[in-house]
Amino acid sequence: MAGKVFFSVSMSLDGFIAPESVPVEEELFAPDRQDDPDVQRWMAQWAELQQWLFPLRFLRENLKLGEGGEEGRDNDVARETFERTGASVMGKRMFDLGERSWPEEAPFHTPVFVVTHTKRDPWERPGGTTFHFVNDGIEQALEQAREAAGDRDVRIAGGGATILEHLNAGLVDEFSIALSPVLFGAGARLFDGVDASRVALEQVRSEPSSRVTHLTYTVHRREPRGHST
């Protein structure tokens, strides 16, 4: 039985999943840019958004940071998200940023299908992650990811534009948001450009922790007004 297609993100209270871009995003992680105020602002906001993850035992295990870390519901959510994922799909922009910042053993440990417009041979990393580059659209990338995932789920890893493209195309079954108590004021909005005439949601879970509120929704195709069966 095929698994679900889902995404899972941290989001600020005002709806942003990433800070406002720096002028030269490709140099975000360059050592000689770390004193740049724009880079420091981006890093500080990103850390604030993701702060619920940093203390977790699962994160320390996955990134091989040593023993220790907190348990509890936040840790369970992070572990469950990882364990349900049999393959991931991501956009080229997310991959480009991650290629510069991920450790040698990238944190996915599954096949990852990168939606791109260029051809590139698969890039195998230690620990079970292999990046495959798909240059003929999200449907083909998702089809390959489903095949690789087997009966596990496919995660649309990001970034925001890639998530939105899948959502508007009716390809997402479920999503989760870790709603973080921070405000950005500007940045990348998760639902900026969503086709609300086609997407209907049903809330299936709401779980507050001491740091975030975990929200889970199933996605349904919205029927046109006046439609009858």
C-alpha cells in the first residue's frame, strides 16, 4: 500500500517559514560573510524559528552530536516525522543552500529527489542519503519518490515554493506545522499564492508543548460551489 505525501515545517505566528532573504543568498553560509549584518539577522531569526528542535535527543542522534538531549512530545514528533519518511522531494533552491551547510552525512538517510532544470548524476552521501536530480517536473519527481519510499510516506521537504506547487496541484495528503511563538514581519510565507479555491483542510490534531504548538491537517480537494453528486 502506497504511503502518504506530506510536508512538515516550522512556522512563525505571522505565517513565515523562513526569514527575509539576504541580498546574496548563495553566500549565506560563506565563512567570510558571517559578520555581515544581513546574514547575522537571517541566522538569528532562523534559529529562533527552529529553537524547539535544538535541545532534542533525536536531533543529537540524527546529526551525530553525541549523547543527551531532551525527550518528551517535541522529541516524539521529530522522531515520528523522520521514521515515517521513506523518500523526500525538494526544490533546487533548498538543495543549493543545504549542499553548503549539511554535514557530510546529510540528515535525510533516504533517497531525496531534487526538482531542477539541469542534469546531474546522483550524489550519494554517507549514511544512506542519495540525491537524485529530476528535470521533468514535480509529478515525475514525486512518482520516483513514491517508488523509492515503498509503503512509507514521501515528504515534500521544501522550500516553500516547492511545497506550494505540490499543494496547489492536489498532490499533498497531509501536513504538519510546528507553530512557533515568534514574529518575523517579512520573509517567505507558507501559503502566499495558495489556490484556496481548490484546497480544503480538516484539522486532525493540535498538540501544544512548552515551545510550539503542533498542528496537523488532512488536505482535500475543494468542490466548486453548487457542485452536487
